[in-house]
Amino acid sequence: MDIENLGKITRSAKESEVEKKWWVVDASGQTLGRLASQVARLIRGKHKPYFTPHIDCGDYVIVINADKVKVEGKRVEKKEYFHYTGYPGGEVIRKFKDLIRTKPEFVIRHAVWGMLPKNRLGRRLITKLKVYRGENHPHIAQKPEKYVLPY
């Protein structure tokens, strides 16, 4: 045994030990993919020193101004969201430019969901994302802190 490394052991975080915070992220003028990757990182808990992959270590994230998110180049016209209903001829294709006007919450939630694990943990994590079209949100009582995106 190495005497120098005796006190330096790796611990797994327990669900009861994790401290969960609330963050507010302003999406106005942000690029969709960059915003989604940072939000997914906060929800997953990868910014914490005791991150454990199989435990919900993440924080709650409130995204405001979802209708002001941007994408680069011709992606506004070309980006499509595909859904198949299961019936013959049941393909539903929706354009980004239409969805950002009608349901901007869906656009951000869809991008963040694509960056979370596709299992029970991921389904639990996506419930910690709250997306709102404008400045106002009903989570004032949780005392959320403003999160400044690194880029």
C-alpha cells in the first residue's frame, strides 16, 4: 500500500448527500446547441466535484426567453423535427422556424433531451428542466441563481 495516497480515496455520492440548487439561464441570443449542452451538464451534475454517473447529482434549471434562441446559417429554414405516429403515412415533419414561433419550449427541451442518457435516470433528469417563453417564471420561491454561460 502507498502511504501517501491513503487519505485520497474515491467516493460515490449518495442521493441523500447531494445538494440541489436552482439556476436561471437566459436563452436570448444564445446558440441552441451550445445552450443545450451547458443546460444538460447542469442537469446531469457534471459540474460538481462528486459527480457519480448512476446517481442524480444535478441541479434544477429554468430557461427563460426560449423564443429568442438562435441557430446559425440556413438552419432556420432547413432544420426539421421528425415524428412517426406508427400509422401508415403517419410521418409528421415540423420546421424549426414554425416551432420557434409556436412552441419554443419544445425546441430547447428536445435539444437537451438529446444530450441526456436514454434510460430511467435520463427520464428523471429531464423533469428538472423548466423552459419558459418569456422573462417570467413561477419559481421565485426556490430562489434560483443566475447562471452565466461560458460562451
